[in-house]
Amino acid sequence: ALHGAGSSIAQLLQVRVYITDIALWPQFNEMYAQWAGDAKPARAVVPVPVLHYGCLLEVEATALAGT
């Protein structure tokens, strides 16, 4: 979605992660670190009881538009 909007990981401003089982956090955090690389946007973790369609997590992100 970032690339489709002419943006990139480097232009992320904020990421919010909704997660149904906080025990999954270490696994997600490892994958996130590899994906985000040197980008360090503000990040929030929100434990939730359930997500649509049985998903275990949902990621919401805000980034600068491409120029």
C-alpha cells in the first residue's frame, strides 16, 4: 500500500498494532524489525480480545505521501 501511494517504509510516521494475544508480540516484533529496518516511526501496541475474520493482528500505519 505504501509503494502504491508513492510512499515508502522510510516515510512512516506512526504504526499501531492491534494484537489478540500479547504472547505473539515477540514473534511479531522480530518480523517487524526486519521489515522496518532503520525506520523508527512512533509505534503503539493495542491488545484486543478479537479481530475480524479471526485475524491474530491488524496493523494500521500513517506515512507521508510520496513527492
